[in-house]
Amino acid sequence: MKKKTGMTTIAIFLIASCAHLAPAAAQNASGAWRCGNTYTDQPCKNGKPVDVDDRRSDADRRAADAATRGAEKRADELERSRVKLDRDVAERDRKAAADARRTDLAERKLANAERLQKARQAKMDREPRKSTKTFKSASTKPN
């Protein structure tokens, strides 16, 4: 009789183990879990199973895929447009900076030329200095 009781105990233990593990196996059958802000195929602490059955018809699925491809194509076009616009703006800014440098250099050269011209004019406007020595040419000899 003891042998039968031991078998019964083992059977009860196995049934309890299966009953305990059955909900976890059923939850894992869904295949996807939400763990915070991420999704995974493995259960995690405080994770929630996510229903991933796609109940749409094939036509709906194809239409959604086509819409997604169209949106991706439009996004790529917008990105290319934005990159071209950014490149054009950078080129315009580069040219404007070069023009500003050339203009600044020309203005400085003009200011220096004007200052030099004023200095020359002021020198010309002054009365000539009187020399301290008298100059005698070689042709004038004292008699």
C-alpha cells in the first residue's frame, strides 16, 4: 500500500506543477511582452503580454503596407529637399561671408588711401621750410 501512496503523491505533485506552470505557458504563447517602453519576445518583471494577432484581411494589410511605403517615400523626398535647402543656405552664407570680407578689405584700403592722401595734401599746404644753409651752385664762383 505504501507504494501506491508514493505514486499518488508523485502524481499529485506533477499535476500541481503543471497547473502552476500552465498560466505562464499560456501567457508566453502570445509571443510579445511590453516591458516599460520596449517590446520583447521574452517575459520581464512587471511586463504585460501584448496581443499581436493581426486580424486584418489580406487586402487591408496590403493597403496598410502600401500606405507605409508611400509615407516612407514622401519622408525620403522631404529629407532630400531639406538637405538640399540646408546645403543652399550654407553656400549662400559662405558667399555672403566672403563678400563681407572683400568689402571690409576694400573699405580699409580706401580709408588708408584717403588718410595717406590727406597727409600728402597737408604736407603740400604747409609753407616750405627755409633752408639753413645757402646753396651755391658750382657755376657761381666768387670773383
